[in-house]
Amino acid sequence: MAAPMDVSGENVRKFIKQGAEAKVYAENFYGRPCISKERFSKGYRHPTLDKSLTLQRLKAEIRAMSKCRNLGIPVPTLYFVDTSTSTFYMEEIVNSQTVRDYIVSIQTSDPDGAMQKLSPLAEKIGKILSKMHCGKVIHGDLTTSNMLLRGDPSDLDIVLIDFGLSFSEGLAEDKGVDLYVFERALLSTHPNTEELFKVVIEAYKKENVKESADAISKLDEVRMRGRKRTMVG
Amino acid sequence: MDFKVTHHLYPNFSITLALYKDVTNMEALRQCVMKGEFEATLLKPSMICDPFIVLTAANRAVYLDKTNKMTTKNVHSEVLYCLSPTKNITDSFRKFGVGDKDNSVFIVLLNDLDGAKMEFIKSKIEGCQISIDEVSNFKDETQVKKIYKVTDLEVNTCSLSDVIVSRVASKEFLTV
């Protein structure tokens, strides 16, 4: 069970990506491939505010990840948190592809049978989202790029990543918005996936009939008005 | 046979791990550490299911030392505290520190780049050194799961070792 610790490799930080709030690097953490995410400071914010916001968001991200782990949702293993530079180090999910790439590859190789082939995946996604929402975790940025398929895609071993916008909330409103964000992301990145989203929702309902009903009805409401609540009256 | 690495953030700070079995003078060893004859962390091997967990705890302890955020008195006791899921120091020592009656010990030694301190400690131990990877043979899984409050739900998604590594790394943000 103990993984051999090969520490001969020198630690070199390799830049991968930068988003609005953080930079992501690949490196080596005592012999294990690791991803580090550094929330950089924003020069346009007041230093005190900047510090407290960055720390708050780092905390929220780490808490959401461990909450998901407690709920039995696969997330990367956390290795180390450095609050002084607002960086955290987590396991790199090796031998994986994003759900996005997988859907694209299936859709191009077999456009007619895609729906059928992707159904089990959609079901699994619905199940995971339902579990997550039951545990009062709102991901905040559900896209097909933030879901990884580990190993053989047919194993449906989905790992959720990027909890940078997540928060803890049990309100149906937030769950509805979370689902709506995912629907928009799915439909805009992958054409003709309306049916697939229906499968996601069906599985979402089935996993927890009692609690999902409110979220689904909120989803319909959010669809009519968009993600932001109207503040009239 | 000991395992030595330099700290992830501070390359001039080393972490050395070693595992001993059939130790006959545990009581004397503990006295040595308590009297300050040498500094080291003496862990109970039955509480460790993977050396990597100790490495994450030691990594964190050194970091806390360097940033002046330690909870305990010195960096070696901080390793023990980092490893433990509770915020109670005495409790951490009792659960993860080696006891007088134990006959195996997992040693963590920090800041020993030239290996001199390790040599000194080795001269004090009456026991047989084995590879740190063998620590999994000593583990008391039920006890480990109980202390870290690991649920079956978690172990289904990843290994017990990974669950604990995450716990150790996120300790300061979790309320127990």
C-alpha cells in the first residue's frame, strides 16, 4: 500500500495555466507528481482587503475539497497548504482526461451513437452532483473541464477539481444556479447535448428524491431569469 | 537505510526518516529526548500506515517553524502535533508518540544535512533498523481509522493513506 518514494527527481516548477485569481503549476512533491495553485495578490485591491479575501478563498477551497472527500466524492489528495504565499499543493490526477475532451472525442468519432455512449457518464455526473449538493457543497464552476476521468473512461471514475468558486450552502436557490451553470457550460461547449443534460437531471433526482425536487424546480426558475436574481421590488 | 530528503520549500533543511524494530531500550531513548540529549521525533509505528504521511507532517512542521507559526515548543514535537487530528497537544503525544513499552519506533529527524545527528542517535538505539516502507506491517488499521475518524465512504474513493495525508495537510482549516 505504501507507494515507493522516489525523491531523486529535482523539483522543477512548470507553469501550466493562469486564471483570474490563481496560477497553476505542475511540480514534484517528495516524489509524487503534484499540482500547485497559487492565489496571487491583486495590486488594485487594498492590501488588507486583498490579504483577507485571498485567505478566505483559499480556506473555502480547501474546506470544500475535504467536505467532498467526506461525502465520498473523489477529489485530489491535498499535500500541503502554504498560507504565506496562498499556495496549496495537491495530487496530480495522472492518466486522466477531462470529461470535455472525452465528450468531444466520442462526438467526433461516433456522432450518431454518442448519446447512447455518453449516457452512463451523464448518469454518473448527476449522481455525484446530487451527492455533493446533499452535503451542502456548491461547486460554483461546474464545467466539463472541471471533471476528470481517471484511468479508462469506461470506468466512470470521475474526479472533481477546481473548487475555487465553491461555497457551503444548503439553499435550493444556490443548487439550482449550480445546475444552471453546468447546463449552460455543457450546452455551449458541446452542441446537441440537451438530451444528455436531461439524463444528468434524471440521475440527480433519482439519487436523492426528497432534496433534489426543490433544486430542480429552482433550476426551472433560474432558466427563465438567468443566473442572477432580479432585485426588483 | 534511513530515508533523507530536503524540504520542499527550504532546500537547506533536511528531513530524515528511520524505522527500528526489536528496540530494547525504549524507555532510555524517550528519557534522552525528554532531557534534550538529542532532538528527534519518536513515533508509534502502529499509527502510521504510510511513510508519506509522516513526510507531509514533517514538511508542515518545518514550514510552521520557518514562518513562526508553531503550536508546540520545538519543531520535532510539532511533527507529532501535525500528524495528529486533534488540537490537543497532550492527546497528540499520547496517541502518536512512542510508549515505554513499545519495541518499535519510527524516527523523524529534522535539520541534519550532514547526517551527524543521525549517527549519534543510531549509537543510542539498541535495536534493528529496517526499511521505512515496512512500517505498513506494524499498522493498526482499526485504531488509525478510529483516531482520524475515517469513514468507509472516504476509503471507497481513495486509499486510507491518501485520506490521512489530506487530513494532515488541511488540519488548520478543519474543525474537529
